[in-house]
Amino acid sequence: MKITLLTGKTYDIEAAVGFPLKVVKSPRAKRLTLRIDQKERLPVLTIPNRCSAKRAIDFVIEYKDWIEQSLNKIPQTQKFQDGTQITFFGKALTIRHAPQQRGSREENGCLYISGQSEFLHRRVKDYLKRQARKELWTRSKALADKLGCPLKDVTIKDTKSRWGSCSSLHNINYNWRISLAPESAINYLVAHEVSHLLHQDHSRSFWKCVAELYPQAEVGKDWLHRHGKELYTYE
Ligand SMILES: [Zn+2]
């Protein structure tokens, strides 16, 4: 943004500091202030009327580290949009907004979602949750049968704190975002939760059971540990 100073000179502060910045000129402002617009992920500089461009630029540069740190602290979030590419239970899918169509359908590597664009994210999520429930039920049931344990139900949750849980009533909850992880991570999580049907703790016998149900458990566990947070960016 170019600002016109009292001297009549136009000055491009953004270009001078070398990074994106929103500049607000406020006649009410008594001094230079910097804040972070969390939603726009931008530093906002407020400039009072009588302030030289040089002072404003020096001020921003002085707080450069603070700006950088503050921006890095804002959690990234993302929404599904037309063209978003995801991996859903290991298969690549491109999301396509198809407003005219009825319902949702998968075809040739695309997921076509109907309805108005403002509801696209929610509708994609609803679709993925529905499919995830079916798929996670099938996978969990197969492993539970292997252990000879009854499994009553599989529920899909939308928390930002955990991947799954298993209740003493033989129900398993999964976070829907696990469906976007690689197969190794999904299979590890399923083996983990199903093993809890037999072992309510994280004892040695528990981990032995996990490894028996899914021999590559370590690979999946490691992925989840390193990259799991990236999937939490989906709102
Ligand atoms: Zn556990």
C-alpha cells in the first residue's frame, strides 16, 4: 500500500520493508503500532498523522523478528475447495465443485460435490466422514474378528486433540482426518484401537498385539507422530 505523507510524498512502506504488510493511516492514532491480523495472516501497521516514512519503516524493521514469530504461531487452517487434492484411504482424489449435480459422487479420481460453493467444505467433509465410517468399520471389524473380540460400533469424531479412542463398551471412535493419512498410518491406528478391545492399557502385551495385527505398525506410528498435525489443519 502506498501512503501519502504530510509532505505530499508517496511512500511504499511494504516495498521498503520487503514483506507483506497492511498500512492503516489513522488521524486518531497517537503513535506507531503494530498488530497481527490473525485471519489475514498479515502484520498491520497503524501510522499517526505526523509520522515520517522513515520512522515508520525503522519501526517495522525493529519488530521484524516479532512479526515473523507471531505469524509462525498462527495455526494454519485449510478448507476443501474446487481443485483441492487429497489422499482418501490411500487413493488420490481431486475435489470438484459440481453445483448442478444431485448428491455427491466419486468418478475417475474426482470427487464431485453439489450445492452452493459456500457449503462446499462442509459437504466434502460430510461425504468423507460418511465414507470413513464405512471403511473404518470394515477394517476394524476384520481385526476385531481376528482377535475374537466383539466390536459394537465405530463412530467418527471431529476433535482436534485425538486420533481415536476405544470404550469398554466395545465402541471405537476415530477422528475423520485419519482417512486423509497414508495407509500405513490408518492401519496402525485401527490396529491400535482394536488392540484396546483386548488390552485397556499400553502395556507390552498391548504393543505386541498391535504388531501382530499390523506388522508395519512402526511405520504408521512414526508417520502419525511426524505429520499427523498437518491433517489437523483441515477445519
Ligand atoms: Zn491407546
